[in-house]
Amino acid sequence: MSMTKIFQLIFKIHEICQKYQPKILILENVSNLLSLQNGLIITKITNMFKEIGYKISYKKLNSSNFSIPQSRERVYIVGSLDKFIDLDNIKTHPPVFLKQIINNDLKYTDIDHRLANKLCSLHHRTPIYGFKLQDKRGGSNNIHSWDVDFNGSLNNDEIQLMNQIMTERRKKHWANEKNIPWMDGMPLTFAEISSFYQHEDLQLLLDHLVSLKYLKIEKCKDLVNGKRVYIVDSLDGYNICKGKLSFPISTILNPDGLCPTLTATDSSKLVVLIDNQYVRKLTGDELKKICGFPVTFQIPDDVDKYDLFGNMVTPPVIVAILETFFNIGDASHRRC
């Protein structure tokens, strides 16, 4: 959500609070709210509510500290007309991990079976729990589309070339040589690629990678008023085609760990690997547990459950805030 929309919403909430004076106010937003404009934004927001009589506190809280198997760090702003609510006194609860809520009896595959088989084959050789499927980053816990023949199989030379282009395209010296602002992933010309990858059939390799859509041909970009704009007279270069949202999955969840922060854009792309044979998305009940909702919570048939749970506040955190306000004792066994 843009800052303009955030403030439009804040002003509306402020208007409601000024008119109706609710006893308690709880706001939630992304964690970087605290650092925007060096803290001026959070100060402006809190002062707005202080001016109409609210005692305000705020704190960054992670849902994983409230018996929820999801790392979801958010800023909570709490206001009260009666008393200051010290969020440093909030009671946390024991951790819960994905293996405690994943239903291993649900053995089916609901993604592309060819991709699922490739992932299971990789997992059989080396566990890939926690791995991400994305082409624009390297690292030991990344799976690239060419590792699973997503657009077609490649030979060893082509795989080596893809790996080197992926790494080189992020290096800052290319921006200096091109006289453009550095960007995280710049197209490299044939001459630039041949400087770090020598092969007698380099052009044929590049042509094949373009035809399979592992690479694309594009111009360099300049930065104009904060936006990337193609430089029409720059030389053509080769760049990685796909970002992480281009794939049907983004992450293979680690049962011994936590679910990453659910978002509307990729909650449907998180998968679990069952018995090294089945790769499936999270079910509705698993999403509820990952977000701290009871399994009895009803989702209307016409609502996209992945979009819904990618845009919500985790109830156990709100319960813990209210327990702090009302000075309720240890309620570690009370669950939503």
C-alpha cells in the first residue's frame, strides 16, 4: 500500500476516533513503517491520535512469537483513552512449527506434474526444504528454472552460461562501463558476455537460450524520476527472463521451520513436499492454522483463500494486546 493510501486510511480512522471516541485503538501495518523518513511518519501518525486524547504506544511484533508458525513481522500501534498500554509487557507464547500443522495424510499433487517430479528428484539427492524457485538470484538455497528444465532441458555449457550471466548482470562495474545508474540485473551485450565466458559457439548458445525463453534481448535502462526507462539507442543485451512470480511455486516449505510472511501475491505459490512423492499447495485448514485462526472459521465459497490469508491480521497477536490492556494473567493455554 502506498503512503498516500496509508494516510488516507489513517485520516479516516482519526476522523472516526475523534467523533466516536472508542476506548481502544489498534492499528497494524508493515514493519518498515518505523523507518520511513527516518521515523517522521510514525511520529506524525502517533501525534495525530495523541492530539485527540489517546495514550499511544507502538512496537514491532512477530506473529511467530505467539504460537503461530508464520514469520510475520508487523508494527502495531495501540491507543487508549484510559491508560498507557506498555507493549513491552506483552506475553509471548511457545513456538509452533509447520510440521505441527501440516497434514501429511493429504497425499496429492496439484501443481504441474513434470515440475513436481523434477523437484522430488532434486529432493531425493539433497533436501530442498526452504528452497526458492527464482532465476534472478544465486545462492545455495535457490532452484533456477534451468535446474528443473522448466522451459526445456539445457546442456552443461548452457547451464554454466546461465549461471554466469545471472551473477555477472548484478555487478556494479557494468553500470560504470555502460554509463548508466546501477540496477540489480542489467542486460549484457555479446561482447560483455564473451569477456567472462569463452566458447566457440557462444552465439548459438545465446540464441538457443533466447528461443527457450531463459534469456531475453533488451536495451539498457536509465533512471528517470524514479522510474526505469529504456535507452532506445543503447546496444541490445541479454537478460534473465523470469522473476519469482513467473513460476507456479515460489518456496518449498521447511516442516522444521516457519512459513514466510503470507502475501496475496505468493501465498498460493508456497508448497509442501509429502513423502518425497507429492508436491501440493497449502490447504484452507493449514492456512487458518498458519494465521492463528480456528479451523472452524468459515470461508465463503466465492472468496479466494490465498488472497484472504495474505491480507490479514493474526488474531493471537490482537488477543495478546488486549490481554495486556486488561491486565489478564498468563493465558498461554488460551488459543483462538
